[in-house]
Amino acid sequence: MSGQIRIKLFIGLGNPGQKYENTRHNLGFIVLDEIAASKHLNFKMWNDTADVSFYGESGFRVWFLKPVVFMNLSGVAVSSFTKYYKIKPEEIFVFYDDFLIPLGGYRIRVSGSSGGHNGMSSIIESLHSDDFPRMKLGIGPLPKFISAADFVLSKFAREDRDRISLIKKTAVNFFDEMYMSGLDKAVSKLANIK
């Protein structure tokens, strides 16, 4: 994937509804909300499948999208939006949770499999491509005596606040760098800070 490609669509993954607010599986939503809030943006419903907002300075517009279908149908929302606005897979960036990474940590990948994440599996299947960058947001470690399915749908604890604040701040700074300088420079800068 060329470093010259500009990201046009930023996606945060989660489950819709009050029941799932502040759950580990919704960290993608939480992070995207923080980025949007830093730009004083509001989301509006698009096509009954997603909450959408956009941001643009200097003549370059990017979209923010949160699917409002359940996680395993995320690709339906992403596919219809990208087709409508003619956005290529490599112009998409996804924020989503990963319980193999400790809470507060993250990993950036430019492509690859879903790693078993239902939302990512749905997007890859709907786009017929896994060639898009993403930021895996740590929610781990997975406790020994709880299933992965139950763990990801559990609520964050009060003591998790500081680490969540840190990852939100990191994501906002990363977005700002990506918007101004492109993906490659943002990844390089983040690696140097880490």
C-alpha cells in the first residue's frame, strides 16, 4: 500500500445501544467519539446503518463512521457507505478492541486478517479485502475464568479510567498527525514516541 494514499474514512467498532455503553468491545466507538469531540463534531444517522460525521480543513474532508448494527454486521454499514462515496479499502482506517493486548496498549497494522474479531471479519468479508490499516486497542488481559465473549461485553472498571484516557489521547494525536501528514509519518512518529 502506497504511503501517498490519504485516509478518507475512519471507523470505530462497537455495539449499538445503552446496554453496551462503556463495554470493552465498544472501545472503538469510545476512541472515535473522543476524536470527533476534539473537533467539536456531532454524529448523524446515515442510511439506518451508521452514525456519521465529517471533518475538513484545507480542502480535505474525512469521514467518521460508527456502525449502528451489531458488531458481526459491521461490514454491511461499511460496505454501503464506501460504495456510495467511492472509498477504496486502502483509504479506510479502523479502530477496534483486542483482548490479546493489555489495556492502554495498541498495535497498528496496515493490513491482515481479522484475528477472530467479528466486526473486522464482517468488514473484510463485505469489502472482499483485508488491505486496510487499523489500530488494535488493548482491552486485555483476558482473565482465566471468563470466556472471551463474556469478557469483551463486560463493563470497564473505575480503575481502568486512566489507561482509557491515555489511549484516547494517543488516538487523537495519531489522527491529527495522519490528517496533516499521512499514515506513514503518523505511524513513524508514534513509534518514536513509544
